[in-house]
Amino acid sequence: MLVGLENPDDAAVWRLDDERALVVTTDFFTPVVDDPFDYGAISAANSLSDVYAMGGKPFLALNIAALPPDLPPDVSGEILRGGAEKTREAGVVIAGGHSIQDKEPKYGLVVIGFVQTKKMLTKAGLKAGDALVLTKPLGFGVTTTALKQEKASEIDIKEVVSWMTRLNKAAGELAIEFDLKGGTDITGFGLLGHGLEMAQASGISLHIDFSKLPFVSCAQKYAEMFTFPGGASDNRLFFGSDVIFDKGIGEDSQMLLFDPQTSGGLLLGVSAEKLPGFLARAGEVEQSVWVIGEVMSGDGIEVHI
Ligand code: CO
Ligand code: CO
């Protein structure tokens, strides 16, 4: 066992031989959007993401579904079809699965991938001097919760769905190509929670420039309406004492950095010498990337204005 419960990361990693290891992970959740096809696609992209976040390549998946018996068959069919199409886009085969009846729908995948052990990407791999790179914008949680409260407009939902359904495949492949060592994906603990996990595992501190952070265009609007999911406050309680904010960063903006993300982007450390080539290559493969700060010695996270 290379990565397990002792040093938890995005997925478990089991050594096969001198060069290769298996990456194993699972995730599932209740609907985040109304459209069943989109929900299935988002959940599949999210489940696959943890393999990319380990520098791995997924190849096999199993469905996990809990569906209400009174759900119209075409709705449950659309959830599974959304998951299947996203999985196919990733080049991954769904080989089976299991479903049960439950009051509230739940859907996700078990995913198995390969990783070259030398190419493994872990939370402990950041080095002082690395640039911090993020590959999707923030603001998914505050927007999907606005939807649940019937306060979100359709165009805003479209925007976050287009990001949440996006695979982290190209971003993971870039990390492998540039031999990056430190990476994770941004999900339930938000940017600062997952960032802090990396800071602690790597024994360094993160310095984030607020002005360089990417947000979906409606994020500030919903932040001002304070439609944050409960998890945002939990994250703040749990991680807040290790984060120092510049005075000029308001309450709503701080909360956006604790906002839980569904199917968020990768957070990667890229050394200064690799950065220009990395950014150029990201442009070539049309992978969105934002340099949001840097890794320094010390501990915790500082967010500068
Ligand atoms: Co993860
Ligand atoms: Co600083």
C-alpha cells in the first residue's frame, strides 16, 4: 500500500510492481442540479477526478446508484446515461455496478486507474518556490445552493454546469507530462480546506493572491445573497484558524474560498522553471489554468488582496 488511511490522499494507491500501481477511489452524492443527465455527468466527472488528482489514468468504473422507486424510469435512465457518456469521454469502461432503492437519489462511481509510481501526484508534493495553479474557477457551491433555494437564474446554472461536467483529464495529463509532484482536486473542503491539507502534508505555506482567483461570473452575486451551503460554514470553522486574510477581503469573499465545490479543478504546484512551458502547453491543449499564488516556507495559508 503506497497511499492509504495513514496518509489519506485523493485515492488509495496499491503497488503492482516496480513501476506501476493501482489507484482506487469512490464518490457519490445527491443531485446538485435539476437536470438528471447533467447530474449523472457531474457525478461521474467528480468520481473520475480523484484518479487524475493522483497523476493516474482511470480505465474501469462501477456504477453506484440509490434511486427512489417512484422516480420515472426515464429520469433514472438519464442519470445513468449522463454518467455513462462522461465516463466514455474519459475513455473509461463501466463494467457493472449496484443499485438500491432509496428516498433521495444518490449516484456516483467506483473508479480504478493505473499510475506510474514515479509520476504520482500527492498532497505532500508541494515545494517552496512552486507556483500554485488552479484549473477551474470557484463558486459552484454557492450557485447550486441558490438553485436549491430557487434564487438562481438559468444562465448561471448553465455556466456552473459547463464547468462541473468538465473532466480533469487534460489537467491530469499536463501534470504527468511536466512531472509535477504536488496536486489535489478541489471538492467538499473548498479551496482553503484542500489547500490547507496540501500545506500540512507538504510542510509549507500557501500564499494566495485574491485578485488572481478565478470565479464563475455569478459567484459574487450569490455570495452577497449568502446562499452558501452548510458545508461552507463548517469548512470555515474547521480550517479558518490556519488562514490569515488581508483586512481588505470582505466576509462574502472569504466565504467563497471556503465554499464546497462539486467536481472542482485541480490545484497543482509548478516549479518556476517549468511554469512558462506548462502554461504554453496548457494553451495548446485548451486547458484552462490560473496562477493563483505561490508556495513558501512556513505553515498555514495567507490570502493577500
Ligand atoms: Co479529491
Ligand atoms: Co504572503
